[in-house]
Amino acid sequence: MTTTTNHKKRRTRNGDPSGDLRGGPIWTFVAWTVTTIFFLPVAWMVLTSFHNEADAATNPPSPFASLTLSQYSALFDRGVQPYLINSAMASVISTLLVLTLAIPTAYALSVKPVEKWTDVMFFFLSTKFLPAIGALLPIYLIVKYVGMLDNIWTLIVLYTAMNLPIAVWMMRSFLAEVPREILEAAEVDGAGLLRVLWNVVRPIAMPGIAATALICFIFSWNEFLFAVNLTAVRSATAPVFLVGFITSEGLFLARLCAAATLVSLPVLIAGWAAQDKLVRGLSMGAVK
Amino acid sequence: MTTQAEERIDETTQMAQARSGHRWRRRVPLLPALIFTIVVTQLPFVVTIVISFMNWNILRPGSTGFAGLHNYATVFTDERMRAAVVNTIVMTASTVIVSVLIGLGIAVLLDRKFPGRGLARTLLIAPFLVMPVAAALIWKHALYNPDYGLFNGILNWIAQLFGMQGPTVDWISNTPMLAIVACLVWQWTPFMMLILLAGLQSQPGDILEAARVDGATSMQTFRFLTLPHLRRYIELSALLGSIYVLQTFDAVFTITQGGPGTATTNLPYEIYLTMFRKYEYGEAAAAGVVVVIGTILVATFALRTISSLFREEVSA
């Protein structure tokens, strides 16, 4: 609740205590009904993941069946770990690369803007609009040609490119909030570019950097199209595990729910932690 | 935030001082990202365009060569491709329209204070955060399954309350497109809701207060003040949503594999099939080019909307 209201406290009406409760309990009931309906599939997924297979596949459903952790232990016995490690590598390393590339770029677009910096920014943004499917074939052919199929670094490079535009956009709007006076003072004192970046810009921009990192992490963790087509055995990521899990084992509903919950958990936690920043990343910086 | 005026003064004075060496020093921090982006995102598209004019199927190794516009002719005349275009439009339009409408409703509900509002918002964005492949699998097996899926389970449970036997509807076979759209709407509504909620909360409070003092009803306030203010946020959410939903691959791949027949084959999935099942590289590339051009048309409007919001932010 301290989320979106915080940085726009002067202009909005959320601080306004009068009148907001018109309509009263009926609308509260409606709001909670809609919330329940939307959350139900997630709740059902999590609940079923703690059930036995026999209790998971009943009709009518048996939500109050006894709970067990056996589905999760079965997943780890079956070796979900390498997939999770691959996903973690692809998303964490690509996120670090994105930040390394995006922060100087955002600096050149906001703190010390180049001429026509809006054009540069819209170029970055426009690359995000190109559908990935249009690039899949040449990327597949190039990757195959250089012998990089089923290599986690292929995904790292692609995810870096995929998230760079969003990161540049988000970082630009965060860096634009760094007060000019501080930068000028630091420069008058003769501090070099790297020192200004590290000692002055970094502390102020840190929350923005964290939010950008979370968004990039979410997108690369969930990516499926490149992962399923460019990896096989060694570097398959969590979504590829999920799909293969169905085709190779037949259907185990409770275990499927456990697997789906497990692979969704990192993003759920990251997204909930950064929910106020989520909208800025998703709208490519257009909405704060 | 600096104002636009300050920015301009800043820029002009600096430009007056700057010689070209100075300007290049400013550009240096940009170059790694710029070069990386051009190499990884623009070059593949050049390759796609080249392949789209070629006759290339790895199952017929001898016949590789220049094909002129042949692949494009195939793309525009092929039954499957035409079905894929129609399916893509139906899937994208219905998902975006429905999720914008529901998202708007929820945003309005969440814009007023009520007990547990923060928790409700947290729960409501969960569908967007669940891994799309996981969401598709859960919808297919845990919700849609005719025997033990939750939807039939709830219907059966209600029917049993009245001493009847519930239906066993096979949702995916009966209404495949609806099955996919419902799953996509569930995933994308939180996204629309977040953007529209941000729009609602950016309304100037004094104007709404003035309307209230002047005796406007809440319906009038919504119709004549809130909706016009929200218009650009609605446009933005619809356009961004279109660009993302247009690329839907996970849900089709997982729930229906494009079937039955071509009933739910959208362009990304059809291109994928052309590439990795038929190995018609030239045709797949041509279809890719067509999709890119289609997206650019949508994206041009999106960029215009973003830049108008963006200019407002800079001058705010």
C-alpha cells in the first residue's frame, strides 16, 4: 500500500480521506469476489501440489484432503535441480550483463544527454517491439553454425538483448531523478567519470537498479520460445523441464502442480517484492 | 526531475561549448549497448529478409537457391498461413479487448480504499507472475480436464447440491480458441489493471474534488473527467498488450498444439511448425518478415502513445 502512492503524493487523491468510501461494503465485496476468482487457479495449483495423486484427481474436487510434501521430494529425486540451475544462470548472468550495458547508456541519455537522445531511446524501445519469432530462424542457424546449440551462454546473450531496451528505459527514468547539482559539485571537485558513477550516482540510483534487475530476471526466467528451440539436454531451463515432464511421464496432476509452483516461485517472490516497479518496466517506462 | 526548459538550456549551452571531440566522449557510454543491440537484434532480421527470398529446405539439399517473391506468394495464398493470420487477429483482439475491460473494472475497484486493498492487489497480479508455460499447463490439466478438472469439478459439486450429476464438458475440444483466450485473459488482465490503476491514481485530486463540490455524481465524474483522462492509458495498455499477445507461443504450444486442425494455430506457432517440422526455411522467413511488418504497424501507434505520455512526464 505504500507502493504507487508514494512518489506522487502531491498530485493524487489517495491522500484524500473524504468521499473514497462511497458505495461502501458492496463494492468491497465485489472487489474481493473478483480477487478470489482471479487468484483461484493459483491457489488451486499450490493446494494440489501438497496433495496425493489420488486426492488431486477427484470429481468433485477434494480441497480438504490430507497434505504431503512427497510431490516436491519426488521432483528433486527426479533431478529438477540442473534445470533450476540453468534457469538461474541464464537469468542472473544476463541480468548482470544487461545492467552493465544499460547503466552507462542510461547515463548518456539522462545525466549527460547526447544530442537527439530521444531518438536513441526510441531506437532501443523499437527493438523490443520486433517479435522474437521473426528472429528465431536466423538465430537458430547462426547458433548452429558456430556450434553454440544447447549452450547456456547462447540464452544469456539472447536474454541480454531481449531485456536491454526495458532496462535502458527504466534506468533512464531513474537516473533522471539524480539531482544535477550533486553531479556538478562532484565534477567541480575533479572526480572522474567512474568515481562519479560509483560514489554519487550509484547510491541514489540503487532502488531503481534493483527494480530493473528484478524485471529483467522475471522476463528471462519465464522465457520459453528460445529456450525450447535452442537447448536440448545440457542447458535446458525450467520451462523446458515443465514441458518435457508432461511428455515423458504421462500425467501426474499433483506432481505437475508441484513443478509449476516450484518454477513459478522465484518470479512470484520477485514480482511481489517489486510490484510498484513492475508497471514501469512492463509499460517500457511510459507509466510510472 | 529537471524541467524541459532547463534541459533545453542545458543542452544548448553545452552544445555551444562542445567541439566534436567532446560530443564523442559523451557518446562513448552509449556505444557498447548500441552495438550489442544492433548485432543481436538487427542483424538476424537482415538474415531473415535474405532467407525469405531463398528456396531453402534442408530435406531437399540440392534445390537451395534464389526464389524471388515465391515465398511471399506462398505466405499470402497458403490455406494454413491464412488461417494463422485470422487466428492471430482473433486471439490477440479478443484477449486484449476483454482483459482491458476487466482490467479497467478491477482498477476502478482498487482505486477506492477498502479493507485489505494492498493484499487484494498483491493477489491479483499473481496470474501475471506465474510462469506462462506453467499457467498454460495448469489451465490445461488442472482446470480444463473433462474428468477431474476444477471447472467441471465445481459444476459437478454445485449440481450434486441439487441431487444431480454434473456435466463432463471437454472445454479444450469443444471451444479450443475460447480455452486459449480465457487463459490469456487471466494472465494479461493484471497487466492492464496495473497500467490503468497508475492512470487513475495520476488524476489531479483538486479537479475531482471540484467536481464533487459542484454536485457531480460519481457516474458523471467518471464519464466526463476520469475516462477522458484515462484514454491514453487505455490506448497504451491495449497497444502494449497487443504487441505482447501477438507473440503468444507458450499457450498455443502447451494447450492445443494449434489444433484441432488449424483452429488455434497462430502465426508464431505456424512459423515454428514451418521451421522445425516442414523445414521450409524460406517460407518461414517470409512469414517472419510479414509478422514483423504487421507488428511495426501496431508498434508505430504504440510508440506515438508512449512518446506523448513521455513528453508529458518530461514537461511535468
